[in-house]
Amino acid sequence: MPDNTFEKSCAYCGAFFRVLVQHGPFADHLEEYACPECGMRYETGAAHRPGVELLEKRRDGKTDRYQDTMF
């Protein structure tokens, strides 16, 4: 099966990165990947954990990590 590559801007810090998604011969399932700058988590359908390559550093001027909060 072919691989799929897409680019994404992080909703939290503004970093820009490339995501490589590998598809297998069977149905994809949800796989998690994270922004390489702040750690915000995202999900996509894939056969294996996606690879992530940073293209542009974060743009918000901060150095904190994304914190998931449960309310």
C-alpha cells in the first residue's frame, strides 16, 4: 500500500511539520503522533505510528509544552 505524506501546522504553538503515514494491507486504525515542538497530540488513520519531521519551529514565542486538560 502507498504511504501518505501531509504537512500540518500545530494548533497550539504554530510549528509546521510533515507527517508520514504508512498504510498496510489491512484496515488502518487510529495512530497518535505529536507536534515535535510542544507535544500536542493528534490522531490519524494508519497502519503504524506516523513519522514526524519538523519544518518550522514554533511561532508563539513560548517554550512550554502542551498540557491536556480534562474538564
